[in-house]
Amino acid sequence: MIRRQEKSPRTGRRRALLLNANLKGVGTYLRAFYFGREIARSGYEVTLCTVSQTSALRSKIYYKKSWVGSSPIPDGPGPWVRIIEGPRVGYKWLPGWGSGPLDILLRTKEIAFGDYDVVYGFEYHPNVSWPVYLLRGMKRFRFYSDWCDWHSGNSNHFQGKAWAHKVDAFLEERIRFRARVVSVISDALKERAITIGIPEASVVKIAEGVDTEYISHMEQPDARDALALERSARFIVCVSDGDMVRTSRILIEVLKKYLDAKAILIGRLAAEVKAEIKTSGFGDRFLLPGWVSDEDYAKYLSSADVCFLPLSASMDNRARFPAKMLDFLAAGRPVCTNLVGEVGQLIHDHHLGLAVESGFGEEEGLAISLERLLSDHELRVACGQRARELMVQKWDWRHRTEIIVGLVNT
């Protein structure tokens, strides 16, 4: 019989610790933060450990209740999540990252002395799994594991070394067997978890969500004015993901045909991407703002005529669900992508843009689809309206609260 664990004697409230492998604000941090906020909404005291982007040797502690902003104390009604940014030094010392020794030590101490009822690991990296392995037999906490990227499925390359892939796969999968329940982001990862021997009853699919208050439907002219962008241009907005050389190559072909079109590439770009753009002859029609503030990120999405996210038909793309895609849709913008994984199926089934089959000729197909969306204002508006409505009605994180809280209470 499943029994709910008693409340923490220290505060009278149940306490949950979430361990995120990434740098603050990057990758799985988003999913971990919103899981934490929904758990806090149910009455738990929630702490989220992540890795500092700016501090190499010192930790930071503060509170957040929304994506934008923070407070040194819980100031006003919540739900509040206590954030601990661990020191960044050593974060990339081991392949796959998440290996900072001071960060790992801080997390180990937090579990040892924090009196937590629940510890929830987001992925498997050393700063997630090592503290759990070390203290699981000494402390009484319920451990849960979230699996939202299939790293050994193709995401981690390790310079093509087969032995490194095998080690990575072992580490990625082994921590799941220590969990009371494994939450997964997709049917592909649910199938994988069951295939490796995790009981089906212990695997729960929790779809990705989106914060429709943060990514609001801002009017396009207002967003462009706020960023000093031309009102009359047609903008294609991309957020760094995967092979951006291929993305820039497709964009260049589209820009050749539409003299008033421009492309905005948000995020950190590799040198070869910048070189591709520079030598294309269309460099003046690419805007490369780099890593933007949270406030400006939402404005850039609202400035778009079309959002573009090509996805190769790799194992990890079939298994994952890029959160940025839901951001595009929450902003009320049509999307051009590949018909890959559940995210591609979402675009296709609900007519939220155009999804192109992967394989031979896909780059040409993506370019043609972008051109169609750029040239058809009515199609863009219809797709964008459906996208915003669907995100609010079905994909906001509040629609995940019941299943998330139900999981941590088992």
C-alpha cells in the first residue's frame, strides 16, 4: 500500500528538493523550475538547485515565483521556489557536464541537513545522481527522476567513442532504477524506460508545459517598437538549437527571394554559423542579438512573423520536446519545423504552422514552407490564433499541477 510521508518536523510543511544539472536558465532548468512551482503551489516548501552562470566559487540563494525577477525573501503570496545556484567551477570537467565539485558538495550537504521528504532529480549528471547515490541509504526521502532528453540516444557524441557512449548510457539509465517513479516527457522515453526494465506502473508521462503569463500575446508593432525593429519588415525568428549551420543555410535561401525579409537568431552561435552568415552576402539581413534578457526574449517572439525550428530525425529529437516550440506558440506565432517527434505532430495535427517530412529534399521543403508562411498573411494569423488558444487551454503549466503533485505524493 502506498503511504504519504509525514510532514517535516522542522517547519510543519513537507519539503521538496529539486536537482537540476544545467546552468541557471538553460535547458532542463526550465522544466525543473516549473515542476517546482507547481509542487510549491500545493503547499510544499520547494528548493531548486541549479548551477550559476556567473559565479565560479560562491553559491547564491534567492526566491522566485515567476520566470522574470527574484527576491531575497518570499515577499508576498507565492508560490515561491527557493533557488540555490551552485558554484560553476568544474561544471564541464567531465564529459556530459554537471561535474562541478563545489556544486556537488553543496547539494550533498543540502540533502544531508535539509530534512527533505522528496528529492527530484532532473536528468542523471554527477551533480544530480552522485548526492542521491551517496545519501539514499542514510536519509529518509522519496526519490523521483525526470527523463526529458535521451542523451545516449544521440544527444551526447563524445567524439564518436563507442566506449564513452556505453558508459553514458549506463549512467543515464541506472539512476532511473533508484527512483520511486520516473517521469518522462514523451512516449518514446516512456517506451525506453519500460524496455530497460522499469515497471510500467512506475513510469508517468508528464508533457512539457508553457508559462502563458510570461510568454503573452503581445501585439507585434508594440514588440517591435520596444526592440527598435522595423515595423515593415518580415521577420523570421529562430532560437539556437542543434545544427544552426543548416538553419542559417535554409534562411539564406529564403532571404534571396524576399527582399524585405530578415532573420533573427537568438542565443549563442558557433563560429562556423557566423562564418556561414558572413560569407553568404546577406549578413546585413541577419540580426544576432546573442543571449537576450528574459524580458526581451518574449518581445522577440512577439516581433516574429514566423518562428523557425528545423529538427533532424535523430533519436534524441524524437524523444525530446523542445520547450522553445511552446514559447513560439504561446506568443501566437506560426511555426515552420520538421514532422519529427511529438512536437512536430503537434504542429501538424492542430494546424499551427507547417511541418515538413524529414529525409531527402527536406531543406528545400523547409525553405518552401517558410516562403509560404511569409507570403500568406491570413494563414499566419489563423495559425497564430489557434496556437495561442491551444497553449492557454491545454499546455499552460497549471494544467500539469495535478499530475505533478500526485506523483510526488505517492
